[in-house]
Amino acid sequence: MDGVPESHSGWTFLTNHARVLAAVADNPHARIRDIAARCRLTDRAVQKIIVDLEQDGYLSHTREGRGNTYRIDPSRTLRHPAEAGIGLTVASLLSMLVRDEAQRSGQPDSTGAMTV
């Protein structure tokens, strides 16, 4: 990724931590650089987020050659008291965020409905 991503002003629905987690779920072998480009963050920001997620047990990694393979603990509950109180897990969040290739290409699902 060349330089710093385009800045964003205003609020968003998802935190950068959720974006990074979704990117890792989509590709557990992704490089930090690729995650940063997908999430429109700097490499350094992604590194810090990965450290946060690992320290709290949401993510772990194993070194494979020159790269990492990440593993998400899908059973972990989300941190905010509103979600934790109802037992909302990482798996629940990711099921809403991570889409397969058919959905990304705008093809209809098995019911014929288009997914957004």
C-alpha cells in the first residue's frame, strides 16, 4: 500500500477492530499490508489492532515461513456490555460481515434474492 489511506471524517457503523477481524476471517493467511489496504488503514494501525485482538484472546497466530496464519476464536463474546449481556459472539458478528464470493459478485442466493 502506498502512503496513508484516504482519511475519513464522520462516524461509521463498524470499528476498525471489527473490520480487521472480518478481513482476517475472510483470509487467515493475509499479510498485514493486505489487511490494511482492505480496511483502508495504515500497516501500523492494523499491527496495533492485531495485538489488541490477540491480547484479549479473540485472535491468535502461528508463523508459517515468512507469513502468519491467523485463527479467530469464534466463541468469544463481544466486549461491549450491550452485546456481551445477550451473549453475542464473534461468530455471530462475522456471519453478518463476511460474505462468500457469490455474494460479492452480486449473484442471487439460493432463494433467488440478491444479497447486499
